[in-house]
Amino acid sequence: FQVITGGHYDVDCRLEDPDGIVLYKEMKKQYDSFTFTASRNGTYKFCFSNEFSTFTHKTVYFDFQVGEDPPLFPSENRVTALTQMESACVSIHEALKSVIDYQTHFRLREAQGRSRAEDLNTRVAYWSIGEAIILLVVSIGQVFLLKSFFSDKRTTATRVGS
């Protein structure tokens, strides 16, 4: 799993087997990988928790790889050794699976960076709008203040006694 957006990019993660026994538990992790072999049939539960950061919503990417890969060659389970070409194909296949994992990781990093940049862009836009409004209010205030300095004030004469 990997946290893509939200807060400090960390979540709590827990995996339980059908009996409720905790197989995996990590706190405040940004990303992690866990591999296990199921000991029994049933429904396995996993939970991503955000209890420590309830104000921010988070987006989490997770990937399941269930079961074994199908054989690359129909006769791969044979007793004889692989030919040189079959061996090369198997090693290329393993390398390509590794490349797919790296591509997924970098796509997630790119999505994380894009989300952070969009959030920063929104904050800068709001800050700029606020500054423009403050600048407009101060400008109008200065115009009225200067206008009051140069306007004629009429004084009224009052008579005292008579």
C-alpha cells in the first residue's frame, strides 16, 4: 500500500485472518509491502485507519497479488532442464514484472507530487485573491483620506450671549 494524498501521508494498517488473529499491524506508515501465505480458507480482513488525523482525508493505493503466476510455458513443470531460450524468457519475464512494480511506484509518486502541487496552487490562488482584496480596500481608504485633506470644511459661527 501507499498513501497518495492527505495529511502527512501516513495511515495505520491491520490485516486479520478469518479467526480474527492479527497477521500484520503497522502504525503511521506511508507505504509498505507484506507477503504471506494463507494458512486457511476464509475471509481475510484489512483495515486502513486514519484515527490520529481525523481532519484530513487520505487516498490510499493498495495492490493484491493472489496466487501463483501461471506457468510461462505449458511444459514448465517437466523434469528436464529448460533450454537456453526458455531460461532467457523466464528471466526476462521476471525482470518485466519488476519493471511493472517500479512503474506503479513511480506513477504513485507522480500522483502524490501532482496532488501536492495542485494543493499548493490552490493555496497560492486564495492568498493572491486575499492580497488583491486587501490592496483594493487600502487604496480606496487612501483615496478617501487624501480627499478629506483637500476638501473645504465649512465652519458654522455660533453667537454666544447678547
